[in-house]
Amino acid sequence: MQAARIHEYGGPEVLRVEEVDKPSPGPRDLLIRVRASAVNPVDWKVRSGVQRNIMRYKLPWILGLDVSGVVEAKGASVTRFQVGDEVWSSPTHRRPGTYADYVCIDEREVAKKPKNLTHEEAASIPLVGLTAYQCLVEACRLKKGDRVLIHAGAGGVGSFAIQLARHLGAHVLTTASPRNEAFVRELGADEVIDYTKGSFADGLASAPVDAVLDSLGEAAFDDNLRALRRGGRMANITFDVGKHIERSGTFFSLLTLGAAFLRLLLLPWFRKRVQSRHVIKRCDGEQLGEITRLVEAGVIKPIIDRVVPLADIQDAHRHSESHHARGKIVVKVSEG
């Protein structure tokens, strides 16, 4: 089969589309014929090597953590799916591989694809959908009437989170550039903060928020605390691992990252009784099924920046790294 994989860490040019062996499903696996995948920032962070101090991969490695496709075969212990089912998933970081014609995924990490979406539309959602759901519903316990600040509202996680927060009845604030203001308002944002005009926290002193979904990382930590009310909730989804490696090296960066992690968890509580969590996407087929129902009900719509063939995966990574994508970059793998 065809797959895009890396043999070494580096820039987008290290991604190579080549012939590899077709995987065989284990007892609880589905063998999925991939129709579409998508690019996420974690993909190019792995590709560049900045994640290698926290997760080591055995090269060569097939990237990709979003998939929409069709079940072609199943393991002997699979009970929830049949051959021919249209499914979607975001598999575990330890077992990615959706930049390929076929991928094997544990059935517990898979759900039926929304019937009202094409495979390209569906592939744009699983990773960002699970991430946003686990941040807002689980970590922030968002409820009707809460004021929530969602960073980078035009991005993959942000564009999904705005729609979900609106559905939950929250008053939604988001950071965005002036060119994306109309776009994020269409998604459901009530207030848009122009991040190019200084600190986003400056205008929130008199009306702090109940919750923050932070996709900016450590640089926004202090301003997030300023923006939150006492007793609020914060969900963080990223650390700048690359800067830690650059400053401290591969080994000692583990120590500085540990210190940053403790600061994220403990300092908000001691300062303002804020409950802070670092959210790493959990692979959960049942939760993805909940997202399927939201999509089919029209609550969530896919936001796609562009669709590219697998042969153009290098350019897709370059565009993602530019931070100018509006929504998701989808990779069309096969017809169907």
C-alpha cells in the first residue's frame, strides 16, 4: 500500500510517500480502508523531532491521527462493527498511521461516521473534536451561562470548541485576528478579542471568565490567570516542548518540562483557586459516538481550510506550520 512516512526527523521534505506492507488486524482491530485523513500540529511536531524527548518512535514511522474510511476486515474479537461500515477515529499517539491506504485501529477507538458528512468532511473532526469535548465538558465542566475564553478560535480545536460551547449554552469569547473576526462570529463567538492589539486579558479585568481553553501554551499562562475569575477552570492542551529542548537539551528539558507542568497544575490553585488541567486527547469511541450525534443533529459543522492529495503531504505540513490555516487541512487518500 501507499503511505507517507518519515525515516528521519526534519522539515516537511523528510515526508516520503512510498510502498509499505499492508497491516494485519489484531483480535480487537478493524482494518480500515482510509478515504481521508487530516493534518494536525502534533503531526509536524513529531516529524520535526521536538516530541522525541517525551515520546520515542521507531523510525520509519507513518504519521496521521485522523481517519474516515470503510471497514475492510476485522479481528476475531470485534463485536461492534461489520465489514463495510463507514467509520471515523483518532487513534492513539502510540499507534498512528492514517497517512496511508490502510490502518488498523482498536474498535474501542472507533465510531460510526456521521451519515451527513463526506469522508473528507468527517476526517477533519475526530482529533479536534475529542480534544475540545474533553477540555470543555470534562475538564472545564462548562454549563449554561458560563463565560468561556477559547483561544485561537479560527484553528482546528478552536473552531470546533466555539460550536460546542455555544451548544452548551455558554457565552463564548475567543481570540482571533481581524481577518477571522466574521468567521468566528459565524461559528458562534459572542465576543472576539483581537490578539494583535496587546494582551487578551486587559479587557477582562472587570468581567473575568469562568473557563479557559488554552491552546497557546506557557506564554499565555499568566494572562490566562488574569482573565479567570477566582475558582474558575482552565484546560491546557500544549506545552512548547521545542523551546525547552532548545534551551536545556533533550535530557534536561524533561526536568524543565516537569517544572512547567507542576506550575500549570499548582500555581493557579494557590493564586486564585483555579482548577487547571493539562488535557491529552483520550481515544474514546463512545465519546466519538456522542460527537457523531452532535454532527448529525447539525450542532457541529466541519471547518475545512483545504483538501489535498496524499502526494502533496509536504505542502500540507508547510501550510499547517504557517499557522494561517482556517480550520483543518484534509488529506484525501482514496476515492469512495
